[in-house]
Amino acid sequence: MHAFDLDTFEGDRIVVREARAGESLVTLDGEERQLEASDLVIAVADQPVALAGVMGGQATEISDKSSRIVLEAAVFDGKSIRKTSSRLGLRSESSSRFEKGINAATVNEALDAAASMIADLAGATVRAGIVQAGQLDMADKQVSTSLADVNRVLGTDLTYADVEDVFRRLGFGLSGSAETFTVSVPARRWDISIPADLYEEIARIYGYDRLPISLPQDAGTAGELTATQKLRRKVRTAAEGAGLTEIITYALTTPEKAVEFSLNPSKQTELMWPMTVERSVLRQNMVSGMLDAVSYNAARKNKNAALYEIGKVFEQTGNPKEDLPHEINSFAFALTGLVQEKDFQTKAVPVDFFYAKGVAEALFDRLGLEADYRATDQLPSMHPGRTALISVNGQPIGFVGQVHPATAKAYDIPETYVAELSLSAIEEQLQPAQPFAEITKFPAVTRDVALLLKAEITHQEVLDAIQAAGVKRLTDIKLFDIFSGDKLGVGLKSMAYSLTFQNPEASLTDEEVAKYMKKIQQSLTEKLGAEVR
């Protein structure tokens, strides 16, 4: 209910309508509110004088000089009032009541009571009649159930007479029999609409202390981890086995950091009323939050950090104001400082790209996946010469590399290596558990080959050329040396590989291995122009 000063009205017709874009209203608290089409307003002479169900306007406020008063009482949609109240950050006694629901049957009684009190306390004269608009269905609501369902849900052994007594005390109508009965719920109890509401009322009146105590009778089911939960456990085990420590960072960040390390940035999902701009946007990567954690530790002299996080990032492909973002499970880690401290026997070993890549490779080995690494300069915040895109079966799943020195300076951190992988994409690539394969009794044969290559040729290109030879007995390829210098010539480098061959059904002969090596060397020469040293 709201009271207006009638003398402030510029017209004699009160209308409830939706607000128009661009309209504004100064409310009773002195704040100017910008209105939207979803807001309900009470208007006089086509000008808003109150936010319906939330707060009145300052221009029509009752004052010491008021001599003519208009009382307005209404039943507004609770959802609409809650949206307006939340959007404006304006919580009032009125909005709270409408959100929870009001007794629509006694609106006129409340209006009469208020007018009577004003007449008694202020000596006012009440004009006859009520101006009314709109209609409400005030008929009793019919809800049906059975005595068997009541006893099944409550675990009781009530009789139909017990149920009749409960609803008599509540003032509800009851018809039917124990098999099926219907309850007439008056409009004052808008909170009762389904059979479960009736069970609650019966239990409340009958007495919760009188309900029998018993264990659930339904048979339990065996629990099982989902595929996502199993993957998260495997990843956590691999990360902690590599010496990483789990952290949890905020899912909310700044608009800039939200997309800083994202391979495919999307629309940003912003909070409508953030407490601070530092926590205003849902993240699209986890690396920026981890770098904040590295910076926090580095500022407190903890310069050796190996951290990881398993969490969610949020991709928005629709309208951020209407559609929920797509949640993507992700894994990220950050490494900085020393892998091994200096002592009297060994030198200090700092973190480098290959150590970070090794952590990722250990994870893929545990998951039974083959990952490809290709150099990239796609991420401006990553070092262009020490960053690689990671893909599995041609599907990009993340990256690993060094944070760009300029970015590291902005975060106030030392040289740091990071990686971020999409667990959702990895889960799609996982294969069913492989059956046991008997370990072969026949020995493996290894051969080393040193290649003279152009400096721009990558390790992956060499692997692809070796695989293109189509040697089916080749079981493993390892790069064990890289050398470059003036002795080799300008723009050249040497790469040495160890190749392993094995036949699970027989021992390989020297002639067979020599034939395999010839095919591989021929492929390297044709595809890369490599010179075998």
C-alpha cells in the first residue's frame, strides 16, 4: 500500500503501466532511478510517480502540508518486482512482501483499515467508494490427494478423521473419502498449490514430534565416479606426482585478464553489480589468476613455486545478458624459480620450457594420449619463441610456454612457465581401457642418427618425416642432442635421435634394421633436405 499527496498530481487518472526506455524517477530516498521496459510504474498524466511495488516517488510524497491523500493498494507480480528491486539495488519493505507473496483476498480490507485509522488519528474525512482496475481470481484452489499417499510420505498411520480434523482447524474445505479427497484452499494461503504442500500442513498441525522415526526403506545403489570425476582424479595424481601444489583462484577477474591467455576469446560475461572491477567478469582462462598467485608468493620471498589448478573457464557464445555461459573444465599449472637448489655437489637447475613440457608429457602418458607440440606466436602474452600449441588427434587442447617478459614485468613476477589444457577436450579424446597385451620376449634394437638441418626446422617436422617412412617396427623416437654453432655453418643445426625398433614375434636382424634406417633417412632427405652426419 502507498499514500500519495493528491495535490501534487497533474491529472486525475492513475495508470499502472510498463516503464519506457529513457524514463527516470526520483524515489523517496532521493536517488534518481533510470527505468527500463521491464519495470512497472504507477503513472499520472503519463508521468511515473512511483515504482510499482518497490518505492514511491519523491515528487508525490506526503508532507506536513498535505491535505488530500490518495491510498493505493495493489497485487503486483512478485517476479517482476524482484527483478526491478534487484536491478536497481533497491530493497524495501514493499518489495520484500511482494516477492514472498501477499494475501490477495484482504487487499480491500487493508485499504479500508488504513483509511479508518487515518480518519481516527488525523480527523480526516474519507470519501465514499473505491476506484478499482483489474480482476483477480479469488476462488478457492482445489488440491487433491489420498490418505494412502499422506501416510506413505509422512510414515504415519493416520485415519481420514485425523485428516478432517487438521483441515477443520486450518479452515480449509474438505470433500471426498480416504481413497481420494480434495481440499479447498482459500486465497489467503497462496503458498499451497500441490499435494506436497498439503502433506506439510498435515505434518505441521499433527505435530512433527509425533511423526515416527524410521530409517529409509529404499534399497541403496552403488556409487560410481563419472568420466569427468575419474579424469580429474588422474590429472590431480599426475600433477602432484610431478611436485605441483594445488591452489584455487577466483573465477571472477578483470575484463582484461579474463581473455589475456585465451586461445579463442569469446564474449565476456559481466556481473550486473560487482563489488569491485577486480572481480567483475567470469574468466576465460586460469593462467592470469595463477600469475596473481605467483606474484603474491614472489613478493613474500617464496620464489620457487610449482602450482596447479583444476577448475572451470566460461565461454559465452550467446547474449551475455540473457544466455548462460558454457562451462569448460580446465587444468593449468605455473612453474617459476629453481627445480633443484644449488649444493656443494650440483649446480642450481632453473625451470625452463622443457621442464614445463615434461610435466605436460607426464600427464598425457598417464592418460594414454599422444600429444603434438607446435611453436606458436598466437598469444601476445606468451614468449613467441618459447610457446607451443598442444593438440591431440588434430584437436587443439591448450598451450605450454614461457610468459612474455613484458607480461611478467606487469605481474611483477620472475621468469615463469605456464600451461593450460582443456579437460573437456581431453575427455573427448580418451579411449576405452586397453586389454592386456603380453610383453614381448624378443629384444629391441636401437640406432642413433645425427641430422644436419636448417635452423628453422622444428622437432615436430622431423618426427613427422620419420613417421612418414612407414616403418611399422619403429616403436620409439627420442631426441637426445641439439647442437648449433659456427662449425656447422650459418643457419644450420644438428639434431641427434635415438630410434628403437622391435618385432613382438621374432628377433630383428641387422639387415632388417639397416633397411628400416635407409627408409627413414630417405624420407628425411626428401621431406626436409636433411643430411645424415
